[in-house]
Amino acid sequence: MDVLNDETYMKLALDMAESAKGQTGINPVVGCVVVSGGRVVGLGAHLKRGEGHAEVHALAMAGEQAKGATVYVTLEPCSHYGRTPPCCERIIEAKASRVVVASLDPNPLVAGRGVARLREEGIEVEVGLLGEASQRMNEAFNKFITTGMPFVTMKTAMTLDGKIAAKTGDSRYVSGPQSRAFVHTLRHQNMAIMIGVQTALTDDPELTTRLSVPALHPVRIVVDSKLRLSAQARMVQDGLSPVIVLTVEGSDPVRKAELAAHGVEVIDCGAGEKVDLRAALKILGEREIASILLEGGGLLNGAMLESGLLDKVILFVAPKLIGGASSPEAFAFGGFDKMSEAIEMTDMTTERIGSDICISGYPKYV
Ligand code: AOF
Ligand code: ZN
């Protein structure tokens, strides 16, 4: 049984923010709860880029009752004129007397100015309540707004012996139904999904989001230096969301034109033999793709890891042993000579999902 306190309301604000994950584009998810005279008088979340911020919705619901109220907000109220006016001015205008903030806004246009402005007006401000949860929730936004680079989450399902398919290539399915539903939730929550061309050729995947409720489809990105993707591929034909092919300068102009004629955007990333992955992510960032779910295969996973471009790894480990020296592995790369050189993961979590174990963490590049 929870005791009613500040945390109760901040948790509610975080839950509302969480439910909007995936639908705010490059914007963060934010929730806000207004409490006055012992009652919740306003609730709000930021639902779509370009539309009202969380505080604006919650304060509109609270109306006159916002006077003297406490405002719980998961992210520092903004202080800048963006697509919408500054939330700190809206809070000041509403005459709230206390503001509880989970975490500061890393956007260089805000970064503490929102809190400073509220304090300047004599409003009591506390920062940090459930701050870690708020920061995790917006980990993609936090990276994108400070670096312009998308946040990359790699997910893979593997057997207990680290294989992502049998030696024949068969991979349907490694993990169980609950894990697979979770992956579709991750697709909904990420702006784009990325795979290597070999996976596209082997599986002809749709890369859409299929859940028991309607959800958002990510942009589909294929890393394909030699332009081997077929224009007949299901993802090219279905028209459900854009397809981007990352290739290199000098790849076959005829194939380029053919893919383009089918609505595929083909982007050159470097002049080398292989796609310059870092340059590719920079270009995708410039196109306002702030989060990418990397879904393999092993070679692309390995290359992304080696290049230090994976921000987060989510592994669904199924209670199976498939064996086979040639069975593909989750991370295929040259490897290191010594255990002391291994890439370490930080902030690991484990969770049981059906009969699988979900392990997630953040690779630490030194
Ligand atoms: C808040 N509350 O609910 C959100 C905030 O283009 P705009 O006007 O929507 O501004 C986007 C920026 O505002 C975004 O980068 C982040 O710094 C902040 N988002 N701030 O006070 C909200 N979504
Ligand atoms: Zn705002």
C-alpha cells in the first residue's frame, strides 16, 4: 500500500509520459499533474510535437484551481519559445506556488533556465524526485538534443548458446510470444528500425508494428552498400511507412533509380566499400530520426558495436540450445585478444518475459 505523497503524483505523471512514448517524434515525453487543496485538479501529457506541452494541458484542466497549487512535472518546464510558448511563463501566470520537477531539460535552450525563471518569481521548486526514471524514459531525446545523433537500441533474440538462428538460417522463432510482443512495442516506441541487407534478403521482413491494438510503424532503414535490396521486398511494396536505403557513393545508378522509382530514399554514406555507419547516423539525425531500433543481423550488430554506435542492448535469451559452428551469432565482429579489452555493459537489468530472460544494458566505450 502506497503512502500518499509527492512520489505518488510524480509516478502518475511518469505513467502518463510513458504512455506517449513513440508518438512525440524528436520531442521528449512529459507528464504533468496539478494538485490543489488535497485533490488532483489537472492532468496532462505532451502527446505530439507541435502541440501543447504537458503543463499547458494540465493547467488548462485545472483552470482557476491552479492558483496556489503544486505542479508535478517529469521534465523541467521549458523557458524558450519553440513551436509553443514557454511553460514556465504559463505556470507563473497560473500562480502555482510549488513546482516539483523530476529532471532538468538537457535541451541547451532550456538547461536550468526554466527552473531559474520560476524561482525568480518566488515559486518553490524542487528538482530530482524520481529523476532517474524520467531520464531513462527520455534517454533517446537526451542524446539527440545534445549531440544531434540518434539513440540506437539493439535488440536480438538468442539461444542460451548465443545463436540468433540455426545453421540452416532458420530463426522462426528464437524467443517466445511475449518477447515478440515486447519487440513490437519497441518498434512503436522508436522512430526507425534498422537492419542489414542480408537480413532483408533472408527474411523479407515487413518491419511493421503488429500488436493487439493499432500502433505506429517505424521508418524502415536498410544498410545496403551494394544495393542488393529487391524492389519487390515486402517493406518496399507495402507502403506502410517510408523505406530508406543507406549505401555508398558509386553504387549502381540503375539500381538506385529502380529503388527510387518504388519510393525508396537512397542515401550515400561515404565513398568507401562499406557504409560509413557514423556518417549514416549523423545524416539520419539531420533528418530528425532521433531513435533507432537495430534488429540485426549479427554482422551489422557487430559493426555497430565495434564503431561504438550502440547506445543500448536488449537481449531476449531463450531457454534453448541450437549449436552449429556456422549458426549466426548475435554479434559478429573480429573480437579482442584479451578479456581485459572486452566492451563492458553498465546498468544491466534482467527481467523474465514468458520463458525467456530479457537482459538489457548500455555498452561502455572507453
Ligand atoms: C516542457 N513540457 O511537455 C515538453 C517540453 O518545439 P516545442 O515548442 O514543442 O519545444 C520542444 C522542446 O521543449 C523540447 O526539445 C524540450 O526541450 C521541451 N519539451 N518541455 O516544458 C513538455 N514536451
Ligand atoms: Zn514547455
